[in-house]
Amino acid sequence: GVAVEVSMPARLLETPERYAQAVAVARALGATRARVALLSGRRYESFTTANDWHAFRTMWRDTLVRMRPEFDRHAFAIGLENHKDWLAPELID
């Protein structure tokens, strides 16, 4: 079989409505999973202070935890891209 993957903008993970719509479109295209980059660019290029990075990381951690029931409800695999920005313990958290 063939697995179709789409790239999904991170903002579509922020609300149940956006996520449901994105999943519906992805499934209509035949996708079985999506990949998402939470950060466009590398953190050392995108943030001027450690506090800015920590605020961004906290916002996404809280968003992903809050959205977990939606991810489970739709049963659509999402892979978070990581380009040397998130340490393994940060991803696990």
C-alpha cells in the first residue's frame, strides 16, 4: 500500500475547528498522516532571547496537551518535525 502524507501548517493544530477541517481535507486527498513544523526556521535564528524560546515552547506544549482529545478523536497521525530545535526530553514532555 501507499501512505499519503501532507504538510500541515502548525496554526491548524491550535483549535478543534481548524484541526477537524484540516483532517477532512487531508483525508479527502487520500492522506493517512501529516507532518507539522511548529517552528519555521531554527530556534537560534528565530528567537533573540531564551525567554522568547521558552514562551514559544510553553505555548506549543500547552496547545498540544489541550488538543490531545481532538487528535485522539480524529485518529489521524501527526508527526512533529524536528530540525535540531527540540531536545528529546522536550519532545517527550
